[in-house]
Amino acid sequence: MDTESESPIVGDPYFGERAVLDELRRLREHQYANLASLDQKLQLLFEGGGLLIALAATVKVAALQQHTGREFWILASLALCFYLALGGFFVAAMRPSRFEAPVSREWEQLDKNFFGQPERAVLLQLAVDYQVTLDQMAEAASHKARILQPASVLFMLALLALLGALWLS
């Protein structure tokens, strides 16, 4: 039996367009996963910072059960400031990402771009629409990544301030 005749894509004049469209769909799913991963990292930083501050205060008060030194309160206040700044970064990064769906939900746009159009034109329009969505998603991921770096630094500074507060007091 002829191998070429068994292939569903043999003779498909739009194989290239379909292949590009499939790759764009995979890229879109990968970009969603990247955005979710960045969200998780930011959330862990924020939650971890709150846990560290609560833990440090609890350890200090429970262990000493006496008047704590001024150094503790200065460094604990500094850690709290770092944590609040981390919260600001968290809020900025966790704002809802806005990007268009690859295919419009507007009936007029669907009618104009897809219904009654030649197959190649539809495939090319889909590829363009996916590319626009991917560009928007890449910008959202870039925004979150730009925030993740200083948020990580703030987390480490809060941790160091808390360790200093516990050590020096």
C-alpha cells in the first residue's frame, strides 16, 4: 500500500498554514502555563513573607516572655516594611491579565473574517489572531517576571531583617 495515500495531509495545500496554527496553539498553552507559574511564585513569596513575620514575632515573644530590646522592634519594623512593599509588588503582579481571545466573540467580526471566506484566508486570519494573543500574553508574562525579581529581593531583605531582629535582641 502506498504510504503517501494513507497520510491525511498529503495533497493538503494548506498544510503549512495548519502546522503554523497548531504550533501557535501549543505556544499559547505554554504561555498560559508560564503565567500560572509566575503567579504561583509570587503568591509563595507573599505567603512565605507573612509566615516569616508571624513566626519571628511568636518565637521572640514565646522564648523570652520579657521586654524585647529596641533592636528587635527596629528590625522587625523594617522587615514589616519590606513585607508591605512585597505586598505592593504582589498586588501589581497579580492584577488580572488582559488579552484578547484568538477568535473574536463578536458576531460581525466572525462573519467578516471567517464565514464564507476561502480556507487559506481563514487559516491565515487565525494565525494572525493567535499571534496577537501571544504577544499580549508575552507582555503579561514579562510584566510578572519584572516584578518577581525585586519581590524576591524584598523577601530576602525581610528574612534578613527578621533574622537580625532575633539574633540581636
